[in-house]
Amino acid sequence: MRRFIASICFVLALTVPTVAFAYVGPGAGLGLLSALWALIAALATALSFIIAWPFRKALKRRRASRGMETAEKRADPTHWNEREGSRDETGR
């Protein structure tokens, strides 16, 4: 029983907060704050890129499919006069 009480007292002595006579100067404090803000900004940027990735992929696919349609029209000779305006075969 005596060992049990001693071990409880030892654990309590280690976990009870005591006064820390420490000083954080303005230079160290500003350095700590700037590092914290940089970390938060990096995490927010990474999270925004992860969230935006599916939307960017969908837009890229949509643009690619539209590009294929216009490329098919360019390759088809029946659409050449539509693209060039109202010119006839002689170019007038």
C-alpha cells in the first residue's frame, strides 16, 4: 500500500503544473507566429487544391470534348464554307 501511495504521489508531482520562469521575447514570439501562419497557409492551400482537383478535371474533360467537336468540324470539308463565311468555292 505504501508503494501505491508513493507512485500516485510521484505521478501527481510530474503532472501538476508549476510556475515556469520563462520569457519569450518579441523576436522569438514573432518568429513563432510567422511560422504558425505559414503552416496554416500551406495546409489551407493544399486542402483547397485537393478539393478543387475534381472540378478542374471535369472542366478539362469538358473543354477537351468541345475541342474534339471543333477539330472534327475543321476536318470535315462540308463545314469549311460555314467557317469562312459566305464565300463560294472560288474564294469570293
